[in-house]
Amino acid sequence: MTFLRCAVLLSVALWFPSVALAGTVSSPDGRITATLETDGEGKPVWSVSRDGAMLVAPSTLGFNLQDEDPMRRNFAIVAEDEASADSTWEQPWGERRFVTDRHNEISATFRQQDELAREFTVRLRVFDNGVGFRYELPDRGETRIADELTEFNIAPEGEAWWIHSGDWNRYEQLYHNTPIDSVSVAHTPITFRLGDGTHLSLHEAALVDYSGMSLQRMEGQRFRSALAPASRGAKVVRQGAFTTPWRTLRIAEDAAGLVENDLELNLNEPNVLGDVSWVEPGKYIGIWWGMISNRWTWAQGDRHGATTERTKQYIDFAADNGFRGVLVEGWDYGWDGTWFGNGRDFSFTRAYPDFDLQEVAEYARTRGVRLIGHHETGGNIANYEAQLEDAMALYGQLGIDWVKTGYVADAGSIISCNADIADPCEGQVMEWHDGQRQVQHHLRVVQVAAANRVAVNPHEPVKDTGLRRTYPNWVSREGARGQEYNAWGAFNNGTDHEPTLVYTRMLSGPMDYTPGILSLKGDNDVPLASTRAKQLGLYLAIYSPIQMAADFIESLEQYPRELEFIRAVPAEWAESRLIAGEVGDYAIFARKDRNSNDWYAGGINDATARDVVIDFSFLENGVTYRASVWKDAADATYLTDARHNIAYDSFDVRAGEEHSFHLAPGGGLAIRLQPVQ
């Protein structure tokens, strides 16, 4: 039963279709209220309040269409409907096993009061921790959208954490922390903290066959959706009836409420793949940091990284230390010459002469390890799509059931070619990185991969919008400034980067951040803005169902006690809770292993030394746990060689007890909690 109140009864609206209604729906707990209505000009608008205080002031809805008048004014609500849901569904893998979907819903049909009588329906769902709405358009032949007119008018003052949209390096940026009214144009998720401590996040869910949405600040704290451009002019072209992605607003009392929130997942469709038991989470190592840190090369030559011999060495290490997979980059033709933003020479089935794909895959199988495939496209999606079926079939035949894809190109350099001419990339067309064409491409890759029982981990991707629920083989993504930046300059990412990711980028879904650089060194021995304990804390703070130990295997071997934690820490969880933290400062999680009764606790810190008290009330009552601790030494700091200093501890603990832990500047913490038999 929803808490739905209408200005005029629905039956009256159906009898007098020009009557303007106002539809209001509240969350199941009654605290959040959202309204759909029209203003004095007949503009469709929406608004949201919480505990009677306005969060989103009346904000316009509608479309600018290509070669048509805008769908903006002279509307009336002509029909309304309501619904509610209260269910629980199970994730095949994830931060938690079970997800609750409890919401109330209103749908309102807006019709223009003229001879065209164009219309659209807005379906709005209100949860206890947020709001989502989407447009539903009837069959009108072809619809060509120049842009959405969707607005988000944030009412209270506050601060924002955000990155620029439309820059050359996509999402790979350091976050800005500014007043809300100083944001320019931003990617989503964008995070707000209001003056009273309320936390908000704006994003989208179920981005399918549509252009990705950024947010353009108009004036004050009023934002308007800005869809990624397309070469054809219209940013979105759809045939027949269709729905847009959901526009989402997470709402929370505090930072923890923002993180422990499944809004976008709940707004995606359930699993369409059926049995996905073949999608297995796990940890991996790889021939990757050697190229990133300039010891080896992707291209052929004396320093070529992906050789049969080296890969077997990595497979042996993986087998001996319980890693599921070994990633190999640079194994295929196409890396020679200028491939960045080009990619036309890549082959996804033909290996370099010093790498025997079949031999290595078979050797991995005999050692109980899976080879992880790699497809770098250089942004050339036409070249990739022409080989996609064969490439995924090859991986399926060889038992290579994870693949990392890459789209290294500037933001406007995704290449689409004309497949109907002899040289398909002659007269190439450039498409925007997160435009509709690229969104279509990424979903096609996931679908073809699924047909061959391959899981996909795209780098330089379109942002995550919760589609892992519908396609559980979409296991992780990059979609942010990752670990590799630490190899290219001293303190390149900064100590607050990862504690900011937890409350921004990570709200969209898992990230392949590639932690585990235990040597704390990149190219030319540049130092990371991290202690060794922080590299362990990253496994608890930055979630992914596929987690890398990214350092050289000889570096991992050099630190056996740290390797012990990496070997043990799971890649999927039964429960996950943020037990301490603030946006951009620090983040401490408690997570329960899905496959045992073990708990893990820990996380990451910024540049401010702090002591954190952990309340162990999350543990099972009446059970004693043995805590094994990896923590910053008393003198540890990222600023000097003391970044290497780590301390170990162990003690027994029970639910309800508290313990204090010191977090060094740039530091971290990792605790394994095992029931005492």
C-alpha cells in the first residue's frame, strides 16, 4: 500500500483528460516524499523532500528533440497509477548476498494540450534511501533526442565531490571538493554533503541503448542533464516505444547510509542469463605492472612482457599461492607502432611468436589456474566488433573465462567505421566515449562473452549503472583513476584519492583498482602515497569480485606476511558495512566472507593521522574470534621510507568489544577475524 495522495482523483483525470494532477508518493517509512506535477506554464516538474524539508526543489522534466518542437511546456497529467513492492533477491556475487527491494511507486502520464498531443510517462519509485525515475515514451516511430531537459535543483546548501565530464581522460581524474554552486559540468555519480549532514548522490541506473548522462550546473545549485554527444547530431535515436535509464538520487543520514545502498541495483532488471554459476569471483596476478612501470613492453622486442616462459612463471606462482587467475597483456598482434586511440591493427586471435596461447592456457589448466584474456581495442570498436565472435569463441574453447577489455583513447576518440566499404576505417567516424553507440557496444561485448561463458572486466569503460544485476558476467570495471597512475609520478594519486572513491565512483559498482603494490614503487622507483598496510586495506575498501595482487611476483614473495592476508581475503561477501568513515577522509569496512564464518575489517586513510575505534558488535554474539591484524607501525607515514613500516598483532575479541587502531598518514588497516573452535 503506497502513501499516495493526488490533487484530483484518478477517475476524474480519465474523464477530463486536460485536468492537471499532482501525484505524490512517499517512501515505505514515510520520511521521503516525491511529487510529480506541472507548473504555471504546463512544464512537468518533480521534487523531493525528507522529513518535511525540501531536498530537490521543483525541477523540470522533458526533452529537446531533433527537428521537432521541444517537449517542454503546455503539458497536463492525464493519467496516474500506483504500485508498491517488498521483496528480497539474491546476488550471485557481490558486496552482500541478499538485497531488499522495498519501494512505493507512482507513474504519471504527461500530455501536451495541443493538436499534437505528444506524451510521455514518468515512473517514479521512492525507497527508504532514495528515489529513482525514468521516462517511458510510446511508439511514435523514430524518436531523435537532442537532449534531456531533466533538472536537479538541490535546495539546501552544501559541498560536492565531483570530476569533470567531457575531458580527454574520461573518468580518470582526481576529485574536486567544492561548494555545490561551484561545480561546472560533472560526471555521475556526484556526491553532496548538505549543511545538516544529509548525504546525497546523483547517478543513473540501467543505461541501455542511450547516451550517458552528465550534469551541467545552470546557476546556483540547479543542474541539468547533459547527454554525451553523437556524430549524427541527435544524442539518442530510438525506434518505437522505449524507456530511458533511471535518474537516481541516493539519500542518507550519513556517509555509511550512502555507501550501504542498493538503489541502482534495484532499478535494474533481474538476471537474464539464467544459470551463472560459471561466473566465479577470485583473485589474480598478472603481467601488467611490468609494463605500467616501464620494465617490460606490450609491443614486441627485447623487453616484451607477454612471453610463454614468463607467463608460466606467473602461473606457477599463482598455483602455489592460491590465486585463481593470471592476466596477460600484450600477447596479441597490434601493440607495435601507434595504437593509442587507433587500434586498427589489433588482432584478438593471433598471438605474437614468443607467446603460445594454446600452450599457456593448457599449462594453466594443469596447474589449476585460469588464464585471463586481454582485449585492448585502442578505442577502435569497429575493428573489435568485426572479430568479437571469433575472439570470445576462442577464449571459451580454451577455458579462458575472464577477459579484461580496454578502450585507451581520448574522450572524443572512440572510433566507429563504415563496415560496408572495402577499407572500413577509411573515412572513419569518431564517437564520444560514453555516447549511445559506445553504450550499445559494451552491452554487445558482454552478451557475446556470456554466450561463451566469459566474464568481462572493461577498462576505460562506460560508467557502471548496475547492469551487473541483469548481466552477472559484467563482473567489474575501471571507470576511474586507478592504481597505474601511482607508477607514473611520486604521490600521483594523493592520499585522499581512494578514500574519496569509496563515496563517489564506488557508489556505481565494483572497480578493478588493482591493489597490492607491496613494494610501494612505480617507474624509476617513484613512491606511492601509501603505507604497506594501506595496500592491504584497499582489498576491503575498494570492492571487486575479481581482485588483483598487482605487484611483481618477486615483490609479493618478499613480503610473506602481507601475502598471507592477500591470499586469505575473499573476493565476494555475505555482508558489507561501512563502520567508520567520512567522504574523502577515511573508510573502514566490516565484511563477512560468503563461504565461511570469517569476518574482515579494515580500510584506508588520507594524509591525516587518526585513531579509529572499531566496535566489533557486527560479530556473532557469543562467539570468540581470533583477530589477526596488519596495521601501520607507530612511525609509519607515506611521506618517507617509513611508508614500508608495518606492525602485526593478534588478540581474541567478542561482539560488543571495542579496540582502537592508529591510522598513519596515507595509512590503512586489515584484520582477519576467525571463530575460535
